Amino acid sequence: MSEYLELLQWLLYNSLIPLMPIPLVWFGAWLIGVDRDLLSILSNGQICFYCTAISATAIRDIVTKAPESSQFMGVFVGGIIFCMILSTFAYGVAATVNHIDDNDSDKGHSLAWTSIFAAISTTILVASSRKILGLL
């Protein structure tokens, strides 16, 4: 199997399927007539659980399955831990912020963009480290 096909398969099972509830919630809200934009759905920080889950799995796989001779193992683990801390901090802020009303949607949108950035950066770092270390 081609390495890019393996990467796409990993992205399908570890990113696309776990993140499917986001568009499904938006679609469900649209079906029942609730007008919610995508950023308002993401403003609660729950996407950060995705970041923590793939980070923890990647750290376990890198530490236990990667070749010990890999010179980048420490850099990858350090970067993944940094992404995990960033996403945990983003979730902590989103969880402790009082209910965001419609008049203060800027606060909710900045939390949503932070969650999106954490998810994209974590996915890119984990996928690239798995590809380089041969763990796909």
C-alpha cells in the first residue's frame, strides 16, 4: 500500500470519523430550525478532547513502537506534548467562561478559532511524526 494511501487511511479513521459529530450537530440544528453557525458549535472547546486523544495515542505509539535509533523522537514527543498542553488550556478557558450570549459572540468565535487551530496543528504534527517514524 502506498504511504500516501496509508496516511489518508489514518486521517479517515483518526480525524474525519472522530470529528463527524461537528457537521452532524450543525445539520441537526438546521433541520429543526435552530440558526447556529459552525463557530458557535465549536466555541465550547470539546474539540480539544480530540486533540488530547490523538496526542496521547501518538505519544504511546512513538515511545513503544518507534525505532529507538530515531533522532527526531524527542522533538516529536515534545511538540505533541506542547499541542496537548495548548488544547488543554483552550478547553479550560472554554469551560470556565460563563455562558456566552449572542451579544458577545466575538469571545465564542475566538475560542472556536483557538480550538480549530489546536485541532489542525495537532493533526498535522501527529500525522507527520507517524509518517516519518513509520507508524502509520
